[in-house]
Amino acid sequence: MKRDYHKYTPEDDKIILNMIRDNPSNLQMCFEEAAEEIGTTPKSVSHRYYEKLRHSNVCFIVTGKKHQIVNTKNRRWYKDEE
């Protein structure tokens, strides 16, 4: 059985990155929404993001009173760690 692979275009990458930029605290939801818009699976979008896009020069941080969320790992730094 032959699989159909989705070949990502620069426009697809922009859609993925824009979804993540708009809601970086819920990557799974971003992958699902981007997959629906692009016409592929959330797993494929997740793989594309983690293997190709998160290592690009795109970087953003969401800050709050108690923590910061960084786009690549969603790691939280609490004020006590500073």
C-alpha cells in the first residue's frame, strides 16, 4: 500500500507558525487547526514543526505573572528560579 505524503510549501509553514504564534500555550490545538486548514494530519504538522520549523530563527515568548512560555519546549520558569 502506497502512502500519500504531504509536501509542505512555504505557505503551509507560515500557517503553522501563525497558529502557534497566536496560541503558543496549546500546541496540540494549533497542530489540529493547522492540519485542518492545510489538509493533512495533526501528527504530520507536529512532525513538521518539531523537525524543521522550531529550529528556524522564529522565536517568541509569552510572559505572565508566574511564568514564561517559550515556543520550542513550552518550559515554564517560575520567579523562584530567577
